[in-house]
Amino acid sequence: MTTAQTAAKSTAHQAANSRSLELLTRIGFIGYGVVHLVVAWLAVQIATGDPAREGDQTGAFAELAEHTAGRVLLVVTMVGLAAMAVWQGLLAVIGHREETGAARVWQRVGSAARAVVYAVLAVSAGRAAFGNPSSSAGKQEGAAAGVMGHAWGPWLVGLVGLGVAGLGIGLAVYGIARKFERRLKQGEMSATARKAATATGMTGYVAKGVAYGIVGVLLLQAAWTHDPDKSRGLDAALRTLAAQPYGGLLLGLVAAGIAAFGAYCFFQSRYRKV
């Protein structure tokens, strides 16, 4: 390892152990939890027939931006999500040292993906807070339409659909197997806190798994039928679920699960290993 590489690695370790970064990351979990609670509320509105906003994170940001206190919360959330992106980026480079071999590689790849997601959400929160919101559902539909304009486009959209459906299954399994518990500082938790964190974590991950599983299926349908309208992400998944027999009840259950994940984020803010 060269001197420059050693210095860069040392700097990364110092950043990873920064108390300021840890504090901002924990604040980010609170903002992330609030966003999920608002998405759950939007899902309830969709279930009851209210047109509502888009049932996804950008819809939640737009909802919060309607209120002064919400704009302040968006700015705090933006900073916290940016810190979460940095945190996961550092884990992608120097983290997951408790793992070895291929397991470490996959964990770092996962952290890199989460870093991108948190960074995109931070930008979206900032745009909403400062009066320039964007529509993620519209962007996804437009991107799908552009891709499917090529001969190979439907195949690519189909592969993305398979990947998203696989992600949904993975999230559900992650929750059912309670693998999230190893990320928590359980030794600092009371028995009541452990039970509540386990219940909200299991319910939340399963609900998100169901939602993203539906997103994946819709992408596969979009690829098969050459219809980009089905590729509007989480918003399309929630509205598709609402249109099914007993859809209101099913969507209500998913909304409750998303709200549970929001509550679990609050536990992560206090007890997540950062």
C-alpha cells in the first residue's frame, strides 16, 4: 500500500469515527422515519379514495413542504440523509470488517447502493424544502419510456423488474429472519425496547418487501406490454394494490407496515450501530 493510500485510508477511518457524523446520521434516521410515516398516511389516503399526492418519498416531501414546520424538518432531514449517505459510503470503502471474503464484498456493495439511495433522497428533500420539488414517479415513467424505445429496452426493464422483485423478497426475508437485530446495540436496550424494535422491524421490512415486490411485478408487466405507465415505482404499486378486490384493506395493512418501519427508524436513531 502506498503512502497516499495509507493516508487516504486513515482519513476515511477518522471520518467514520467522527462523533459529528454519528450525530447527524442518527438525526437522519429520525427524518427517514418521519418520511415513512407520511408515506403511510398517503397510502391511507389512496386506500380511502382520496386522490392525494404520489404515494412515495417525493410525495411525502411535497406534503411536508406545505407547512413551515415541515420545511424546517425537510432541511434537517436533508442534512441527516446526506450524513447517512456519507456513512454508508465509508462502509462501502472500509466497513463490514466483521465479515470476510465474498460476504464482505456483498455487504460493501449493499452499502454503496444505500449511499446512492440516501444521497438521492437528500437531494429530493432539499429540492422540496427550497420550493423546487420533483416527481420521482414521473421520472421513472419517463426513463422507462425512453429505454423501451430501443429494441433491447423491454429486456432491460424486465431485468430491472426482476431485480426489484428480488429486492422485495430479500427485504421480507430479512425482516422475517430478524437479521436487522444484529445491527442494533441490544445490550443497551430494555426488554420492552427490544420487543418493540423487533415487532416494528419485522412488520416494516415485510411491508416494504411486499411493496417493492409489487413494483418489480409492475416493471415486468411494463416490459411485457410495452406500457411505461406501469413503471411509476412505489406510487403505482400502492395504487395497483388499492384497485384489487379488498384493495383498501390490503393497502391499509401495507400502510400500517410502512408506518411500523417509520417507528423502527426511531429505534435505529437511538440504538443502531453507527
